[in-house]
Amino acid sequence: MIELQCLTVENFGPFQEQQSIDFGGQKGVYVVHGNNGHGKTSLLNACRWAFTGKTKNRRDQLINRAVVASSGQGPVVMRVSVAFTVDGIAYEVRRGLTREPGGQIKETLTLDEDGHVLGTSESKGRLQEILPAEIQQFFFFDGELMGQFESLLEEKSLAANELKDSIETVLGIPVLRDAGVTLSGLSSETTKALAKKGGADVKNKQIYQALKNLRKQEAALRATIKGSGESIKGSSSEISKLEKQMAESESTRALLTDRDKEIGKQGELVTGAETALNGLQENAATAWKALLNNRIADQIKDIKKRDAEISKSLEQKRHDGLVEKMKDEIAKTGICPICEEKHPKAKFGGNMSTNSDTEALSLELVGLQRQAATFQGLGTDSAQAQLHAAIQTDYDARNALEASKSKLRDIREKLKGVNEKDVGEIAKAYSNHATIRDTAVETKIKAEVSLDEVKTSIKTLEGKITDSGEGVSRLNKKVALLGELSNFFDTASDRYREDQKGRVEDAATKLFVSISQQDQYEKLRITENYGLEILHQDGKVEDMRSAGFEHIVAVSLIGALQETSPVKGPVVMDSPFGRLDREHGDRVIRMLPNLASQVLLLVQDRETTPEDIESALNAEDLVAQRRLRQVSAHETLIEPIKAGS
Amino acid sequence: MSRVDDLQKAAEEYRKQVAPDLPADLVTGIIETQISLSEEPVACARKIDALIEAHLGVEDQDD
């Protein structure tokens, strides 16, 4: 951990005489108050320049203008020095610019390490090792950096990519990744050397060619496994995000399904109702017959009664005729035609009906039967029954249609305000990601099986070469070791990235919750790009972030990076409360001792006052407060804060 | 804990989990070299190569 002892400036920016900010190695917050143009940003630049040699200004602009003007043609020397410790070892970096009489600028750098002065090149290397220039922005920052953090949520922007690289650097991820790349390069070199050496032996030439091909296959399979793994990770992450939304929209989706079913059903019901109505109209056309039904039924009844009477009369007449005929026979012959016995001749007399009576009755019967058939042919019974059935069918069809319409109205009422497109897109995205994940899982499994086979083949072939010549065996071992190391560092880099991201998310959430104090916010969620999304209690992402909350998220990210980074050191913040209201500003001040072990806070009175600082921080967390007093446009003094000043 | 220690500790955890056969001191040495020579990739590769050669040399002696 880097701990500041003392920052000293001389002829730097608005500071002329040698002046210091002295931490004395104490942990806590050092506050410097000053208005615009009084030199706050110069103090930030002095720290940045001392450690990294980087500055946003031209070098000649760093030298105090009044001193340059008063020196005439004489040389001017500007110096910045920072005394600090790293894990107990004392360092002092001294950077200086000398303006030569001819106007040329000469830069000097020395670094004392534990009392030994290092040369310029070694000093640069050691400083880069202590605090890499690529990550200085997370230690020395201003409002501009805060604004850049917003770009991390715009995943395709150039600024986001640059910042993402810086964040990965501060988290130490490139070390493991670059080690993998270095080892992979060495592996290629050694493989070539091996092929050259082994290839000279004709006997082994074919084996080396086969090995070369197998190693190519091995590399391709590893790339496939890695790519599939990333794809699985990416799609799983999207799926887990979408799962919550899917669960939330489940009832809506069920309603949409019901609605679509009901619409389909309603189409059938409309057709059914139309058919029923047509049936009713057709039956109504013959329904008038039903009105005559009773009368016709009476007529038919009368006809049937008369029919029965006539039939009976005709029967009687046929019987009487037969008796008369027998009597005539007996009268003529004296013998009975049935028993063939002799009977006394007798004269029979009686009321014999004439043939004309029988014929008349028969004719009437035929007439009646024809009349009955005509009445029955009118079908009055069936017409009435059919009309009743048609009315019922029409009634049922209209009822079913109304019930369906009512159900559809209810569903539509419940769906009011629902963005159907969003719900559909969530389901579609979920399904797409699930397909991608499943495909990637399948590809990965296949590639892993193939990789095992290839590795076995390589081992078999390598075993055959081992005995073939001096030096070859050693190179083989080296290739194998380099391959294993390279794969290990690739895997370690991926895992370290994921672990570090998880730690950043947890640490940022902790800070965010303590500063924002908003009950509805559950946590911060880190994106692939290291952007931080604000999540509500219900899991939804806050998409209307105020400028103030952007600022709080940025402060939380910086604090989280400090906590998570393998490089730990002081934080120098220039006007960090620009977009925060007083209440949130005070919360950030209270949180500063947790942000880093040492914080140099450069603020305007508009942002906070010495009294506010004293009331917000515990005495043991406040190292000192200073004020920048402007003596002239090019001269500022760093002075202790007097009571009431 | 220094930057090197932090990374070495994490790498050692992963090594135990995914590649326990790899020599721990070699992994540690590679990380240290990668940090100290991050600005000089060629020198970094040569030093890592030397570390590996030294490791194989020790193995040969053991054989």
C-alpha cells in the first residue's frame, strides 16, 4: 500500500515558494479549501505528475508564470516532490523542470528508495511498478472522470472501452492475461524449434508433421471451448437477468395467451351464431304451419274416428253379405256349405245391405285416408319441433358469443397499460438466449471430448519421439509445460476477472447504499463493461438516473476499485461534489475514510466548508484542513485554517 | 499486501483448483516477472523462458 508522507511544490502552478501538504504518514482525510483559480487542480496535477510524469498541461505551463517573468533570461527551476512509503519502504520521488535561458525545458527525475538514489530509467520503471500510469486516474481524479463513468453503460462507446481497459488494469487482470500471451508466444517458438530439430531426423519427420497438426487442432479446440464458455457465461447472465422479468410478466403472458385463444374461439362462435340465425330464419318460414297445428290435429283425429267407424261398418257389411250368401245356398240345396249337413229349407229374410252401400262406404274411406295423408303431409308437428330447436340453437349461440365477448373485455381491461411488445420481446430474448446457451453447451461438450482425444494422441506421439535424439526430449517437455502454463494463465485470468468483478459489485453496493440511503434501491449490478446499474428491490433496473445519482455511483465505483485493486494508495479528489446536493455531499464526506486509507480532498466553499467537514468527520479521521489564499493571480499560499475563516 | 502478493495468492488458489500439477514457484515467478517487466515484453518473455529452462534443469537433475 502506498502511503503519502509529504507533497512539496516549488514554482509549480500558482505556488512560488516551497510549500507542503504534510500527511506525516497519518491515515485519514486532508482537506484543502480554495476557490476557482486558487490552485486546487494544480495540487492534483502535482501528485499525478510526480508519480507518472503525466500532465494535462504543456510542460512549460506548469512553471509559475510570475517567476518566469521576473527571471528575465535567467534559468528557472520548478520542483515537485512526494515522500511516501510502500509497504514500509520509504521513497521520495523528485521531478523538476528547468527552463534554460534559451527557453528550452529540461526535465529531471530521481527516486530515492530506502535511502538509495535510483537512476532515471530505474526510477521510471519502479514508479510504474508502484503505481502504473494507466491507472493513475483512479487515484488522482476530478469531476471529469466522474462523468466518464456514465459511458460504461454505453457498451459500444470508445470512451467506455478505454475506461474498461483502465479498470481491468487497476484490478490487476492484464497481468495474468499477458502472462498467458507471453507463454503462448514462447510455446510457439519452442514448437518451431522442436519441429526443426526433430524434423532433421527422417524417421521422425512424419511424427512431427502429425504432432504439428494435432497441436493446431488442440489450439482450435481450446479456442472453441473458451469461446463456448464465454457464450454460455454471456447467455446465462442474460437469462438470469431475463428470468426475473419473465417471472414478473408471467401473468401478463398468460392473459395474452387467453386473449389470443378467446379471439380464435370468438371467430368460431360468430360463425356458429350466423349458422344458427340462418337455421332460425329457414324454420321461421314454415313456422306459420305450427299455428294450424291444433286444428289440423283435430281434423286428423275426426278423420281417424270416421275412418274407424267406416271400417267397422264395412266389416259388418262383409259379414252380413257372407251370412246371406250361405242362407241362399241352404235355401237352394238344403245342405250347409260349411258342415255339409242337411238343413231344413228355410227362407231367410233380413236387412241386407246393397252393394251400392258398401261401395259408397269404401269410397268415403279412401277419401278420408287421402285427406289424413294431406294433413299429415303438412308436417305441422315436425315444423314446430324444428322451430323450437332452431330458437334454442340461436339462443345458445348468441349467449356463448356474448360470454366470449365479455371474457375478452375483462382480459383487455386487465391488459390495459401493458406494453405487449415489451413482454413479447422479453420472451423472445429469453428463448434466443436459451437456444444460444444450449448450443454452446453442446459445442463445448463435443470440443472437450475431442480435446481429450487429441491430447491422448499427442501424448502417444510424443512418447514415440522421446527416445529419438538428444535435446528433443527436453524440447518436448518444454512445449508440454508451456502449453499447460499458457492454458492455466488463460483460465486464471478469466476466473480472476469474474472474481474481481464480483468484489467490485459488492464493495460498490455497500458504499452506494450508505451514501444514497434510498430504501427502494436494493443494490448495484456490474455489467460486462464495469458499468454499474442501480437495481430496485423488485429487481428492475433504474433507467432514470439523476445527475446526482450518477455522481454517487461514480464515487461508489472508485471506492470499490480502491478496495478491490491489488494497487492500494491515496486518493486525491478535486471538486468531487459538483453535482451533489448538500445532504448527499455530507454523506460522501462521512464515507471518505472508507474510500481509501488517505484522502486529499480539494474543495470549493460552495461544496463544503471547514465547519461542515469538522462536523461530518470524526476527529481521528481528519488529518488537517488548509486554505489556499490567493495573493495575486500567480501566487497562492497554503495556509492553516483559522477559526472562523 | 503488495500487488504481487495479491495476484500470486489468487493465482495459487486457482492453480490448486485447476492445475495442481503445475509447479507453484514457477507460477509465482511468472507473475512477478510479468509485473516487473510489463513495459518490456521482449525482456519479460526472455526472463520467463529462463525461469522455465531453470525449472526443467532442476527436473533433469531430479531424473
